[in-house]
Amino acid sequence: DTEVTQTPKHLVMGMTNKKSLKCEQHMGHRAMYWYKQKAKKPPELMFVYSYEKLSINESVPSRFSPECPNSSLLNLHLHALQPEDSALYLCASSQDQTGRLFFGEGSRLTVL
Amino acid sequence: AQSVTQPDIHITVSEGASLELRCNYSYGATPYLFWYVQSPGQGLQLLLKYFSGDTLVQGIKGFEAEFKRSQSSFNLRKPSVHWSDAAEYFCAVGAWNYGQNFVFGPGTRLSVLP
């Protein structure tokens, strides 16, 4: 199993809603990542979890709240988002020092 | 901190023609270099990677890339492009620590003419 699975694939939410994006991998990887990708732009790193602890937070607004309940799961909790937060949110994981990132297909978020 | 540039925003080639996508990086140590491809609305797929050793690396789908330290480049090539290669291509450089800082280039969009 060499997959990173993200749900939901599409999400539409209002600015007052609370929702969550989920990411799961069963490859035994110990680092997991959230990236944000706007149209026609490269992915931008948001958060990195290493051994279930937050190791990198790239100055992301507090309306995005990551959570790593265990080594296989990564969540991104969303609250009071803005329309400009509409984007493709990509999850990735990596195992070792070969730098291979495995990406999920992404969750496309639209904030109305 | 590392950085990556991809000088070509958009390239159009005819099917069957050869392809070269340019990538230049800036990094103080030995870089870990990658090429990813992204089809519209999809996630990212790794084409190939370079860590050390042979500077010409082979990847999936018939792609190869050559690391040239003197030019700080890692250009992607394919001898004969297929219509299905139309996509966005991202070069990336990784700095090595666990929970790595991994930087993508701005991307090059490839269009393929029939």
C-alpha cells in the first residue's frame, strides 16, 4: 500500500462553518505534511508533523488547526475561513532520509 | 535557505518532439532534487529524484534528468513527448532534516500539440 488518502475530495463551506480535512497513510511513515496550492501556483508548505509532533508551522493563520492523532492520521481543522482560503489542500508523508514525499490527490476547498 | 527557479512558465511542443524543462536551484550544500508532475485537478506524482552518484537519473514515463553542479541545474528531458504528458511540472529541492523543508519551483505548464 503506497497511498496517501485524503477526504473529502471536494468541500464547500461558508465562512462561519467548522469542517475538517482528513489524511491517512499506512506506509509506516513518521512525517506528515499539509500543503496549500492555489491555481497555477506551486504547493506551499503549511505544517509538518514529525513523530506526531508539530515540527514546522509556516506562519499559518490560526483559523487552520492541524492535528495528528496517531502516526497514520493527519487532520486539518477549518474554522472561520475566508474566500481567499479556497485552494487545493495536499497531504503528504515521508518515511526516511531519502526525501521521497508521497502526496495524496488533495482536497479541493471552496469557501463561500 | 534553498530556492528553485523554472524559467519557462509555459512550453508547447508537438507530439513526438523532444522536451527539455529547465530548473535551477540555489542551495549551500548538496541538494536533494526532484521533479514532480501534476495533471489538472490531481495530486503530485514523483517523476524522478537525485540524491548522489550518477548525475543522470532515469525516472518513470520515459523521463530523465541531469544534475549539473557547476550550473546549479537539474533539467528534465524526454526524447519523444506523448499527448498524455501535458501537465504542470514542478522542480523541487529538499534540505535535509527530518520534517524537511522542501521547496517547489513555480512550475512549467506543458502543452502538447497533436
